[in-house]
Amino acid sequence: MARTIGILGSTGSIGTQTLEVIRELNSRPETMANPHYAVKVLTCGANRELLLSQALEFRPEVLCTGKREDADWLREELAEARKRGEEIEPGVNILYGDEGLTQAAATKTDITVTAIVGMRGLRPTLAAIGAGNDIALANKETLVAGGSIVMRAAREKGVRILPVDSEHSAVFQCLESAFASGRNAVEKLILTASGGPFRSYTPAQLEAVTPAEALRHPTWKMGGKITVDCATMMNKGLEVIEAAHLFGLPPERIDVRVHPQSIVHSMVEFIDGSVMAQLGNPDMKVPIQLALTWPFRARSETKRLDLAEIGQLTFERPRTDAFPCLALAYRALGEGGVLPAVLNGANEAAVESFLKGRLGFTGIPAIIEAAMNAFPGDLPAGADNAAENNTAPELRAVLAADNWAREYVRRSVL
């Protein structure tokens, strides 16, 4: 029996690696989990050429693009492919825009991989949960802004949320391995961070950082927004908030350690003082595959870890004086409410401004903190123009806070 997969954001880094994993799993009949993985849904933002290539290879039932003209182009190209003899079903549902994305996400699958970057992933994730799909979560902003909403919806529908981030996958594996001890045996979580390209920079040196420099991550290959988040350490701050929702721990029981080698992906400390860690070479296909095959483990062709070759593993406390984004994330998590949505929205807008040359690198945390300090708390009626009137009030509040924060940054940068 095929295990059906939906991939939201199939043309991005996580999406393309997910398809690589599916190719590899389907090429190995000895896989312990289901012997075949069928791709049912593929979505993209703007890369219609790659989406077409993926559709011709994997033959999904549902496709979605960002724009109507791209959806029309896809229909024409698929029609031509059928004329050439390609095995394309005539009933492929081709959607577009935000509503199309939500509709695509609501397609029933065994598991939906949410690989859309940013707040835009929240509604589709909720739609996939509403359809009863398990979630392979690669969109941390979804839990940062709407964690309580998402986790409650998952509990109500009885679906599993399987983390794809290497750090959260590591914590998940450690906790599952120690399940007999019970969750009450956990003292704290320790998330690791590479430290990014500016780990040893002084605050003065960070003033001169350019977008090109910030996009050169020493370990991981990711999209622009996430790479900049790693450079500011906001990525780790978002992961702290995500971990709090995924694993049900308060901020004071979630630590961060800078680990430049990126071999230890995270650790769990237990109440008896023992620490369990998950190690492996930095390769996102490993946690992606685990999310797809869980509770089984399938063989992969990833490079095996040789600790003698690595030589040493080092750990440092994060420098919040130089990288205040991490402290801002802890503050947002501690204060709660919709402040994490303000943090996330302001960060997305600030990173966009930085990449366009309108804001300096150190201006990113400064303007996020200013937005958090200025947030009025109770937004006036009508402040949420993005949500329909029938949206649940709690979700409307999150979307309104997100919109307010983005506008605050845009007005401040102009």
C-alpha cells in the first residue's frame, strides 16, 4: 500500500530534498516502512518550471502555484506533455494563490510536509491538520506565531506533528528513545546552534555586515530568509519557541549551546543528571526521511559519522550581547499571548528590508525590539484585514498582530 505525501513548498530547499528522499526510499524495496511513497500534492510560490518537472516525474493529483498565470501555464504544459505520451492524468487539479494553497493543503494524505517559509505556512498547516493529515513540520514560524492553536488542533484531530528541523528531530528521537522514563523525567532540552558566519564577531564588526556575507552559512545550505535568521541567531530563537510548543516545556527549561561542528543536533538532560544526544553529519535528508518513515527507520545513503575524522566537538554559551535576537525570542515566549507573532512578523519584514539593502544587519534586532515595545496589545477592530470574518477569534488575533508588526517595520524603515 502506498503512503501518500503532500509537499507544501516543493521547489524550495526542504521540498526538493524531500523529493530526493522519496526517490531513494522508492528505489529500495527493503525499506521497513511502506514499500512505496506516492506524491499526491505539490505546491510552489514562483518556480513554475521546477514544479512542472516535479509534476512530470511524480504525477501528483493536486498542484498549486502562487499566480493564476502560472497555473494556466502549467495546464498548457501538462496538456502538451500528454500529447507527447507522458503519463499525466487528465484530472490534475491545478490551483493558485493563498486560497488555492489552503485548498491543496486540505487534500487528504497520510502526511503533509510543510516546507513553506514564513507566516504564510500557518493557514495551510491548519488546513492539513483539519483534513486529518500527519504533519512533517519544517515551517517553524507556524508554531512561533500560532503554536497553541496548531497543537490544540492536532490533538483534537488526533494527528502527529513530526519535526523536520534537525534540532527538534534530535530532541524527538532522544525523548522517544527514553520513553519508558516518562516525560516527567526530563530536566531540560539543549538545542545546538552552529553560531552562523559571525560567531566570533564583535558588535562593532556586525555593524558592517552585508547581505552577501550574511548569506554565506558555514554549514547548511538554505534559503535566504532562514540563512539570515541563522546569522542573527533569530533562527535559534524561533526554534526555542517551537520546541516549547512541540515538547510542552517552559522557556527556563530550554537551553541553547553554540556548537560550530553541527554534529550534535540537540540533547535532552534528565532529572538524574544524564544527558542523551543525537549525533550525525549535517544532512537535512536524515530528519526528513525519519519524519516520512516514523515509527520505522529506513536505510539511507547519507555519509556515515566518523568521530575520529571530526576530531573534537566544542560547545559555547550564546553571546546575546552581540546577537540579541535570541534574547528577544525568549522574552516573547515568556510574555506569551500574541507577542511571538509580533516578533515573527517584525523579523520577516526586517530580514526582507536587510536583503534589499534598506536596513543594516544590527538594525534587524533593533527594529524587532522596537516593535515589541510599541505593540499596543489590544488592536482596534478591523486591524486584521487579512483574515475572513469567519476565522476563529484566536487566529484573527495572531494574524492581526503579524500584520501590525510588518507595517510597523515598513513604516520605520521608510
